[in-house]
Amino acid sequence: MQSRFVIIVIVFLLGEIGYPLGARQTPSVPLTLEKAIALTLENNRDIQVAELEVKKSRQGVWEAYSHLLPKIDAEGRYTRNIQKPVIFLPPGTPFSPPGGGQAVLEIGYDNAYLGGVSLSLPIFVQSAFSGISLAKKAARLQEEALQGTRSNAIAGVKKAYYGVLMARKVYQFMEMSLASARENLETIRRMEEQGLVSRYDKIRAEVQVENLTPVVMQAHDSYRLALEHLKIQIGLDANTRIEILDSLQYDSTYKPPTLTEALQQALQANPVVRQLQISLELAAARIGLEKASFYPNIVAFGNYQYQAQANDFNFSDYNWVQTSMVGVQVQFPLYHGTGRLARVQQAKIEYQQAKTRLQAVTEAIKIQVQSALFQVHQAQKRIAAQRRAIRQAEMGYRIARTRYRNGLSTQLEVNDAQVALTQAQVNYAKAVYDFWAARTDLENLTGQIVSEEFLNLENRKEK
């Protein structure tokens, strides 16, 4: 029995040594750009908060409508008169005390019961109509804010995803460069053994390998950091392993919009501009709400009561009396001081502030659109140039190695050619990343980044 327990403990310890606590291998999550965006829309906390704000604002619309609906209240009351109420009668009445004087008469009974229902129905309340308009615009504002939050989240995850693709590509280029340097070193060692090259050439090749080794390590670390940043953008746990299925490729079929088209799209669909446009409408609605305090209010009302009074608790002998009434109340606000006028002026000032803010942001958006479009064009030109540079560098590297094997050049020339090739490859990867990043910024600015495919996640879940 004891030996069996020892075996179990040993097996458990070996398992913990192989897989320490908190470091057990988890299955990797295959990830494409589309899936990364879908996960972001599901997990992003800012989007979740914005969605709750939309639901809250929609409830605010229902609250605003409630001010035009009838209000019905029921009431039940029991009163025990410790000292009964009295009425006062002038002297000379039949109830006056002997010798004259004021008469004081008790009224009512020890126990009083009352039940009733009251109704009020707004017929014309301008503030309620203005409040509904204000609530609807506030709900639209929150919907646009949600759209903007989604756009920013998608733009962030796309740029992070492209950053991972670029970091991996750079890491691959550096590994290829290191592999070429090692291959070149082995070739030089064989040639040195044959007396075809000097020891200095071998040292130069060894230095080249040693110089590239930490660069490859740094590229690998950059790739890992890019993966961690992507997981943060998506909202995945830090221990989740992800497998990127896409590769960094240039979309040569993409034709950017003209400046006029881009500006028109931005002014119509940019989430920030649309939010400020609705904010301007909201400010105008606030003016209407404050002006509503000058209008009369017309309210219909009704009341029904069922009551009885007695000195005992013989309910079957009570005389229950019913009373009811209906009416219409008209209230004219004649003078309430200067507060109403001041609130109207404040609302007008807020409207001017919103208008000025919209103009300022619109001009800023125009500059940002121009900058993003310029960066797209610049990236396309750099990609074309770097493609030519890679072809030339590959040819130069092959020529340099051939010349070196034939004793027509030095190891320094080979190293320079290799560095030039690696630099051209890295520059190409960065240019492709800059293209996608600038295109993402342009789509975000013009309101084209959010597609219906990702906005209908909840509908797809229900199906």
C-alpha cells in the first residue's frame, strides 16, 4: 500500500515537472484577420460599454414618452381619530352655547376609511413633446458613438494584425539572412582549408554571423511582442496561444479614392463628424425644451372615492359613500423670474459651441484624410521601388558570391551585398505594412471600415 502511494506521488511530481502549474500547454487559436475582427467586436470592453449606453438611451426614449401617457394611482387609507375634527360657527347660531359666543362642533367618527382612484391625462404639455425629441436625438448620438467605438476597435486590431504579419516577415528575412551568412561561412571554411582564401576572410564571415545572431533574436522578440499586443487588442487572455494564418501581402488591385471622393465620404460617414452633427441637433432640441417652459399646460383629471366612517368595527353596518369628479386644468406660466430666459440663452450658447466644435473637427478631419491618402500613395510608390530594389539586391548578392568564389572580390563585398539584400527585404515589408496601416486609417476616417458582416454578429448568434 505504501509503495503504491509512493508511485502515485512520483508520477504526479513528474507531471508537474513536465508541465509546471500555470504553464500547461493550451490549444492554439487559428486566427485570420476576419476572425480577429469578429473576436474584437465580441470581447472589446469599450464596445460592450457603448452597447449598454445605447440600450440605456433607448430606455430614455421610453421614459420621455411616459410623460404623455395617463397616470393612474390607487389609494387606501384608514384614520383613527384620537380627537375628532371640529368646525367653528359664529355666535347666534342654534348650536351656540348658552349665553352666546362661538360654537365649536365635533364632526366625523372615531374610524374613517377611504379608498380611491385618481387619473390624470396630459392633453397639451409642450415640454413633454420637446423631451421626446431630445431623447430620440440622444439615442441616435449613442448609436453613432457605438459606431465610432466599433470603427476604432476594428482599426486598432487591423493595424495590430498587420503589425504581427510585418514582424513575422522581418523575422523570416533575418533568419534567411543568418542562414545565408552561415552557409557562406561554411563555404569560406572549406575554401580556407584548400588555401583558396585567407584567414581574414573567414574571420569576416564569422563576424557577420555573430552580428546577425542577436539581430535575429531581436526580430523574434519583436514578433512575440506584436503577438501579445494583438491579443490585448482582441481581448484574449495572455495565456492564449494564437496561430496567424495570413501572410503579409500587397493588394495591387486596390485603387484609392480621389481626394474629393475621400473628403465627401468623410463628411458623410465619419463617426466623429456624425456624432458632432447629432450633437448640434441635440443642442437645438435643448433650446426647444427650454422654450417649452413658456407654453401653457393642459391636463385632464378624474377622481373616484369610496369611503365610510363609524365609531365601531361592525363593517356590515357601515354606510359606504361613493364620490367622483372629472375636470380639466389649464396652467399659464405668467412670471417665474429670469430663470427661464437665462436657460434659453444658455442653450443657445451651447448650440453655438457645438456648431464651432463641428467646424473645427471637420477641418481637422479633412487634413487627416489628406494625410492618410498621401501616405497610401507614398506606400504604393515605396512598394514598387522596394520590389525593384529586392530584384537588384538578389542579383547583386549572387554576383558578389560568384565573384568571390572566382577570386575576383573580397568577403567585404559579399557582406555588403547580403546587408543590402536584407535591408531591401525589410524595407519592402515595412512599406507593405505602411500601406495597410494607411489604408486602414483612411477607411476609418471615411467611415468605410465597419461592414455589415461584423455589425450583425448578434443576429448570426441567434440563428
